[in-house]
Amino acid sequence: MFFNRTPQKKLTIAIFISSRGSNMEAILRAIRDRRLKNVSVALVVSDNPDAKGLEIARSFGVETMYLDCAPFKTKLEGAAEERIVSILREKNVDLICLAGFMRMIKRGLISAFRNRIINIHPSLLPAFPGLDAQAQAVAAKAKVSGCTIHFVDEGMDSGPIIRQAKVSVKKNDTEKTLAMRILKKEHSLYWRVLRDIVRGGVRIGA
Ligand code: GRF
């Protein structure tokens, strides 16, 4: 058992996004509809001030913040990292959920939230890590792809896998059509993993 906690104790999460925020929305809907209980979203963080997901989060009454990550282009480090660590601690956040957050998480945040950062990735890891996972699957003529929720470590999409959902790749799939079907699975996977964490933890591996 990797993430082991007292069952049904309230789980306070922060969700990190960069643009559309549909996975975040699926989590917020699950909470609103009481499919996902004992989870509260303390904050939605975006490194992009124009992220559509920020508006969606506000429409659910959730606090949002824009985190200026300059001067870095692809990672969350330095002053922004220090700032967010202190905000998340102040809000007693138990778990960080990355949902389309397009920056590498570095050592400062990882060590402050060791084994308490999870991510969703649109492939069956370890296959197709990094950017454009759906295009990679189509180019590789994979027969099956899907999505993965995993713990975040210092590597690229490399942390311990929590759960996966499979999606068949059709012969005439394009990156877009495959991405749409995978996204649908993502939306039903993320809140279920959170539900299992609230129920007492998630088991990694066999
Ligand atoms: C999803 O495909 C997720 O797996 C990946 O980025 C995309 C985010 O989409 N990490 P959205 O912002 O949740 O709509």
C-alpha cells in the first residue's frame, strides 16, 4: 500500500491545469454529484492565466490561482515553486492532482509532497511518455492504448502506476479521434482513483 490513509478521512486536494481543464471538471462534477465524497478541492492552480479551466473551476465555486512560472518555460521551479509549496501547506493540501499541467515538476515540490502528487497521462505507460502520446500511439500502429494515473517522481511520466484504462486503437484512428476516446476514459478514471484513495489508499503493483 503506497498511499495509505485513514478511511473516509477528508481528503483535501489541489488540481493543477494548463488549459482546457476537462479532467478537473470531471472531478468537480463527481464531487458535486456526490459520487465522490469526502474530497474537497482547496485550489485550482494554472500556469496559464487564460486557461479555460480556471473559469470552469470558478463556476463550481472553487478558488483559483494563476501561478507565474517565469523565467522557466517548461518546468515549475524557483520562486514559483517556493510560493506554491507554501500556499499548499497553508491550505493543508493532502494531495496534488496534475490534470493537463504542462510543466515538469521538480525536486522542491516533489520532496515537499513526496508520494502525494499524482498525474494523468493519455497512454498506457510506460508506453508513449511525454508529449503527444496519442499521436505516438497512432504512429506506432499500436492496437491498444489508454490512460494512466501514476505518482509523480523526478522523471518524465515515470512514477509508480496506480491505475490504467485501456482503449482500442482503430485502424482509421487519427490522433484526434483516439484522443477523444481516451479522454472519455480519463474522465471516468480520475475520480474513481480519488474515491479509492479516500476509502483507505491505493495499492501499487501486484
Ligand atoms: C489529458 O489528455 C491528460 O491526460 C493530459 O493532458 C490532457 C488534459 O486535458 N495530461 P484537460 O485539460 O483535462 O481537458
